Amino acid sequence: MKRQQGVVLFFSLVVLILMTIIGVALAVHSTQSLRMSGAGSERVAATMKAQGGLNTVIDKSDFYEFSTTNVAVQNTTELNGSQQISLMPADDPGIEVSCQRTENASASNLIGCRRIEINSTVEFGRGGYGELTVTSGIEQEVLKGS
């Protein structure tokens, strides 16, 4: 009988150690899950911020003079992000080209198009290690020769 008195204590210590290991593993797993969900939400917020900067630049098209500018690349800052407005085509920026999605107004080719590409870049994450860029193209009809 005296030899069996320590058996209950031994088994209870083994069960306690196993429960502690399981508890630590669950705590580590939940911490990693929280980090991953936080990173996902930061990325979604960065996407919305970059898209908002892009939309702000497009809304201010009169200010940036999309239809008349001859500056190949303009850099600006909207909504804590950086935007780059580039005239297309890249090899000869600012020329009027044929429109991709519309028919010409007449047989004499009175209507041309100016193409502009806008990149909106936002940094996110701890220390700004992540960077997200949203790109959009604009094609604006203009009278040729003007």
C-alpha cells in the first residue's frame, strides 16, 4: 500500500504537464492567427487607400490637365500615398493615337485619344515593409491637331 501512494501524484504531474503543453500550443496558434488576420486587414485598408488616391487624381483631372499636358511623368501625393501620372505610349508620350474602344467621328479621323496611366502606391504593415500599387489607364477623346 505504501508503494502505491506516490502513483497518483506521478500521474497527476504527467497530466498537468500534458495540459500545459497543449495550452501553450493553443496560445501560440491563436497569436499567429491574430497576426495573420491583422496583416490581411492592413492589406485591405492599403488597397482602399491606394484606390482612393487613384480616384482622387482622376476626380482632379482638370487640375492635372490630362487633356493638354505634355509632361511625360507627373508625381503627386494624395491620401498619404504617392501617385504617378504617365502619358502613354511610353516611347512617344502625349501623342494622339487612335481610340481603342470607339469608332472615329468621321472618315477624316477628326477624333484621336490621349492615353494616361496612373499608378497609386501605398506603404503598409509594420515599419512600412509592405507596398501596394494600383494601376489604372484612362483614354480621353480629343480633337486631332488640338
